[in-house]
Amino acid sequence: MRKSNKGISLIELIIAISIMVVLVGVVTPQFYKYVKKSQKARDLNTADNIARACMTAFAMNEEAYEKFTNWRGLPQTLTVTEDGVTKNVQIYLIMTNESPEYCFKGGESSFGNKRGETGFYWTVNSELGLTTTGPNYEMRPRYKALKTGPHPQGRTWHKVDRWRICKNVDTGQLEIWTADDSRFGGYPCFRVWPTVDDEYK
């Protein structure tokens, strides 16, 4: 008896490809939604870790805490959206992770060695498992959000790419923000700790 060996017909192949295309179209949006949710959750956890590291630094260095409490740098006015309500907030920039020289806008020579065990930059990055003597670029936000609306300085927003440790002008409270990757040094975009911008919900 002779076996049939005709294989797959063109129509069957087209049907199979069509089914695969439909499945990809259904699954892909859900996959990206899951990835974004995972990235946001990881960023919230990172922001919490940064805040804890700051608290440790303040506990270890009274001068750093005193300087934070009395800090009156150049305020930046930003928008925060919480539960659908957008409001303006003002913050002072305390520390960036890109440079130990840009901690309290001019280094820590006035209240502790930034490269020693009493330094705020040293303590924060040590707690986070990062280098304590140079720039830190490896810890970046996972969720690459893009801020919308007008830029406070009339520039163009870029995608989120770094972290900022800040102080709220009105409350004096420590805040953790994500910032963009602009060539101007990264402008704070979304507040992630202690209260979360709607973009991260």
C-alpha cells in the first residue's frame, strides 16, 4: 500500500500563519503591560531602598542631617499628579548619583568627608551596594516613562533615566524622584517616594 506524502497545502499554511498573527496580536499588549507593571514595582522598591539609605546616612552623620534640615538651595517647581489631581510642588536637589561632587550642590567638605565613613554620599551608596568614590550609573530606573506637559525651563522632556534625592520646600520632607537623561544633567520628572505619582500606579 502506498503512503501519501503530499505535506502541507498552501491554504493550510496561510491558516496557520493567520492564527499565529492573531495570537501575537492578543498576547503582545498583555506582555508589555506586565513588563511595565514589573518595572514600576521594581522602581518603587528601589526608591524605598534609596530612602532607607538616606535615613541611615542621616543617623550616622548628624552634620549631614542638620545640613539637610537647613538646606535652602535653588528651588525647582514641578508637577505631581496623585489620584488624578495635578499640583505644583517645589523641591531642593540634595544629591545625584552621577557625581560625589554634586551632593548638597557643592560637595560635603563642610560637614564630612564625602569619601569617608561619615560622608552622606559614601553612606548612601555604600548602603545601596554602589561605588562610594565615583559616579554611579548602574542603578537606573527600569520604567522609562516620558513626562508630558510644558518643561519648567522651556526645554524638551526626555525619558526617565536616573534618580534624584530631594527635599520638599514646603514640608521639609525627604523625597525620591526619577529624572530624565537630558544633557543638562537630568531634570526631576516623577516623585516615587514617599507618595507615588499616578504614572507609577
